Amino acid sequence: MTAIAETTVLSGIRATGRLHFGNFMGAVRHFVTHQQHGNRCMYFIADLHTLTTLRDPEELRGNVIEIVKDYLAAGLNPNDSIIYAQSSIPEISELSLLLSMIQPLGELERIPTFKDLVRKNSDNVTLGLVSYPVLMAADILGPQATLVPVGEDQIPNVELARNMARRFNDRFGTTFAMPETLKEMIKVPGLDGEKMGKSEADNAIDINAPIDVIRKRYLARGITDPQRMRTSDPGDPYNRCRSVYPLHELITPGEADSRTIAKECLAASIGCVECKKRLVDSIAAILEPFQERRAALTKKDDYAREVLHEGGKRARRIIAETVEKVREKMGIIVY
């Protein structure tokens, strides 16, 4: 029997593209903080989920390897965290099918994330897209996850997993742990002020981009107060600055407490260009150490594959144990 850790932390990222600054600040840095005694940390690349929107097999395979390198450069240690590809665990797909037998369709169709996926992919609503939340529930319930760090938009999917765990436990006897979400997750604004997202190239900042490139992008596309026509005009960083000041509050040391930059903007003693430059300085302080470590991994594709292989074996042992119990309780026998 696999020993159950006090806390099993689980989260995943779709392989739709390279990681961006929003992933890094909102997710991966949280992953690293959970690498401590008493936690079993399981972080995966959701390549099966990625198939709902990404059509290029070579791009998918490449993205998986690059994300593993980003994980490692960010501080995830394969000795302390289990890093794996979703597709390496066939029991996840089996568990998704078994769970689908007790999941009402109408409940899936009411999930906000499902509605958003359908809206963005209205010309290609596949069965995989419809069953996306069930597969995510299998990702969570298979390892008996107790803590699931996800963005705010994914909370309804975790709530669905909780409902499925409760429904299964009530019908077949206690089998699944009840997952909780991490409430400290942050929403990182993109260049346009909306949530930074990989699928929106003009919105996101690549964490591997040179700082000079990031600086040019913010100077050209970062949104400050549109009503501030001249440097001498007082600005409103709290209500009218959509992308630059909100990020200052998240990453610039002391700003959330001192409001120094906000006060300077309100007093018209700092211009928008200077505000953007200071923001990129804050980004650089975070990313430059990461980029140095990441550069050392550039040509280590084989090492990334080894991490996935070993992590996949460890994850499969844990998840297979759960799926065996589910099969037995549902009356399925492997002859």
C-alpha cells in the first residue's frame, strides 16, 4: 500500500504554449513553496487536456519538454515533487471513464469554464471538450489530492471534483479524499488588463524572453490611465490603470503597503513611461535568476524526459491504487 502524505498537493498546466509570467507568479511559484516535509507534491503537464484545442502534435510534444525545464528552473526538485505527463498514467483516462458513469450531463453544461470553452471553440465542440471537467476530476481524485492550487477560473472544476467524490463516497463507500482549493492564488494581469493567458500572444509575457524585449512590449502595449494625456495630469492608478499598476501591486517590493508609485501617479510626479520602466525592473528582478537557471537546461531534453519518466512511474503507482479500489467497488473485474 502507498503511504498517504499528510497533504497531497496537486496541480497541472496545459501544454498549449510556453509558460508566461502569469503562470510563473500565479502557479509555479506556489508549487515550489509547497515542497516541504509532510507534503506529497504532484505537478503534471496536462497534455490530454491540451488536445481539446491544440492540433499540432510536434508543438504539443515540444511544449511538454519545455514546460518541464521551466518547472525545474523555477525551483521544482524531482526528488521532492513528482513531475509527470498526464498521458503517462493510463489509469487517469480509465478513472475519467468510470467517473463519467455517475456524472449528470446537465451539471457539466452549467459549469462556467465549460461555457467559456464552448464559446472559444464553437466550431469544434468535441466530446473531449464536454468531458474536460470529468478528466480534471480524475486528475485530482486519482492521486487523492487534498490541496489543489488553481486559478480562480478553475475553482468550479475543483468544486465538481468535490461533488463527484461526495457522490461516489455516498454510493459506494468512502474512497476519495475531499480536495480543497488554495485560496491565496493570484490573478496576474496581462498587457491588456485581462488575465494573462498563453492562448493570447499579445496579452502574455514569455518568462524566457529577454528583459529588453519585455521592456519594449510594456512600453508599447502596457495599459496605464487612458485619461492621462500629459505627464503633468494626475493619474488614477487604482481605477483607470488596467495592466501596469495592478501588476506593481503584486510584484514591486513594498508597493502593496507603501503605495509609493500610486501616490506619485496621483500627484503627477511620475509619468506613465517611468511607471512602466519601474515595473519591468521589478519583473527583471524576479525573472533574471530564473532565466540564468533556465539557460543551463536549454539542451537537456533527455534529462527532462528522464524526469517525466521517473515521475510518471511514481505517479502511476499512487493513482493505480485508487483506480483499483474504484473498479472493485463498481463491480469491474480485470480478468
